[in-house]
Amino acid sequence: MMRSQARLWWGVVAIVLLAINLRPGATSLGPVLAEVKEGLGMGGALAGLLTSAPGFAFAVFGAIAVTVGLRLGLAGGLFVAALAAALGLLGRIFVDSVPLFFVLTLVAFGGMAIGNVLTPAYIKSHYPNRLASLMSVYTVGLAIGATSASLISAPLSDVAPGGWRASLGVWGVVALVAAVPWAVLAASERKRRLAEEAVTQRVSGSVFGVIGSRRAVALALFFGMQSMQAYVQFGWIAQMYRDGGLTPTQAGAMASLIAAFGIPAGFVMPAVVAKVRDPRWVVVVLGILLVTGYLGVWLAPTNLPWLWATCLGLSGFAFPMAMALITARTRDAHVTTQLSGFTQSVGYLASGLGPLLVGVLFEFTGGWAVPLWFLLGSAVVFVAAGLVAAGPGYVDDELAARG
């Protein structure tokens, strides 16, 4: 078995590599979607379904991640997650069949979903005294991976042999590298896994095992609302700015500015959650920023557009806050696993439905007024759920009181 200190450092490397690989499979596709459509002969409706696939896949496969973790152990489950992401991303670049391309894409997203759920639980289990710093490493890694993939996807497609296939496939290679340290950790922790399984017999393998906790339900809603806002902004904010009077280049710059706040957010929010006993006031501030940003984009998009983008970007600090609350509001690592699966399954379902609903509302009404009223209304749910989720206390204690 690996020595304890070496295993901890090896785990940090594994967490960093995996975090960087949990978003590129999704964010690398958009910039080359036109080329993918042409190369595969894919229609517009199927392309739209493909762009919605990450949210729905994260929801569905995230729900089974707890079972995977219980069967294989956390390190074993994360090895499977990285390997599935790698094989799916690599395999799809060699196919010309649209159905097979979808299947392999779902395999990749399934691996990413399992990684989304089990990584916070692994951090909780192996680094209980370093939660804030390791959750910062994890969330910053997510932001770096997402941003890097979206930035280099189109330029790489232009210069690489194979075009869009090479541009998408490179992330499969990177994910394969990420699987290596998890394979080592899984092999070195077989004895520990058997001990974990003995303990987890008292814990439900279902993500719905935490639904009896008011705090767990609130955290799932909070995560869902912030996730929906993020994916709506990824898909629609540039068009809102363009329809408001900005040029395509200016609108793209505003969308990039919003996304760029993900990196500092990953550094800041886990520390805030760890050090501030009652961070509910932070939720209120984030809600005010969210509402201000949307109102600005709606009512004065060409006046100080960077200010509205900054408000929306700062409101996105809710993502690392929600991720940090998953570990901060649980005691037992197995409850953390369940809470992570429940929270992210609900959250990513909202991230798939939200952009779709906004698009339908826009198409039906012919303008942004009704979609923006919907988004402003969702901010109320965002704040209300966040106030319950962020308050002092533990999900474990609520489950025990009901049990």
C-alpha cells in the first residue's frame, strides 16, 4: 500500500487532473458545432439536443454515482469516471454515424457526471482538515478546464490535421492521462475500500437517501438555480446583448467576461464558506447581483455593458459556494456522497431545462421580456433556497432527527 503522505499528494495530483477534465467535453463542442454538423450531416434539431446533453447527462448519471462509489470505492469510481470520459471523447472522433456519436458522447458525459459527484466526497473523506483549500483546487480546476477548452477549440480545429475531430479528441487524450493516478489510487486502497463498504451498509445507496433533510433539498434547489443561470448565460447572454445593440464581437466579449469570473470564484468561495459561520448574507448579495445584471442587460444593454456582465459574473460565485456547502454541511463522507449526487442531479437537470425553456419563451413571444421575467423570478427561488442551505447546521443531524 502506498505510504500515507505519498498517497495524499498523489491524490491532490489526481484531483487536479480530473477537475480539469470534467468540463472540456462539453465546452469544446460549441465553438466547432457548425463543423461537427457539417461533418456528420447532423440537422439543427439534433445539434440543439447535443448542446443540451451535458446538463441532462449530468443529472441522470449523477444519480447513479453513489452506487458506483459504494461498489468500487471512491478512488475506483473516479478511475472509472476518468476512463469513461476518455474513451467516450476519443471514440466519438472516429465515427461517422450520428447515433453512435451521441452514444459515445453520453458515455463521456456519464464519466464526467460520476466525477462531479464523487470528487467532493473523496476530498471530504481524505482531506477533512483541508476542505477549503482542496475544494478551491477542485473548483478552479473546473473553471480552467472549461475556459481552456472553449478558447482553443476553434483555433485548434483550424490548424490540426483532422480539423474538428482532432480538436475534440485531444481532450480524450488529456482525460486518459487523468485516469492514470486514479488507477494507482484505486489499486492502493483495496483494503480501505473493503472497510468503507462495511461501514456504508448503514447508508442508503440512493441519492434520495438525503431527501428527508430540509437543508439537502434547499441546497439542491440552490445548486439548480445557479446552474440554470450559468447555462442560460452560456447559451443566450451574447444573443441578448446583440439584440440589445452590441456588435457580435462586443457581445462575445461580455460573455467571456462573465465566464472569466469562475476562476477567482473558485479561490474565494470555499474559504468564505469555511471561515464564515453564517454566510447567508453572501447569498443575498449574490441574488442582488444576479437581478442587477439581468435588469441592466434588459433595460440598458449598451450603457455600461461590462458592468452588467460583471454583476452576472460575480453572481456566479454561487457555484463554488454550493460545491463548498456540500462538504461543509455534512459530517460523514458517505452522506457527502449522497448529498453531492442528489444536489448535482437536481441541479444539472435544471441546467438542461433552463436554456431550453428560455429558448422556447423567446421563440413564442418574439422578445426577451418574458424570458427575463422568468429569470428574475428564478432569482427569488435562488435566494430563498440559498438562505436555508447556507445556514449553520448539518444534513447528517437533520437525517438523524428524522430517523
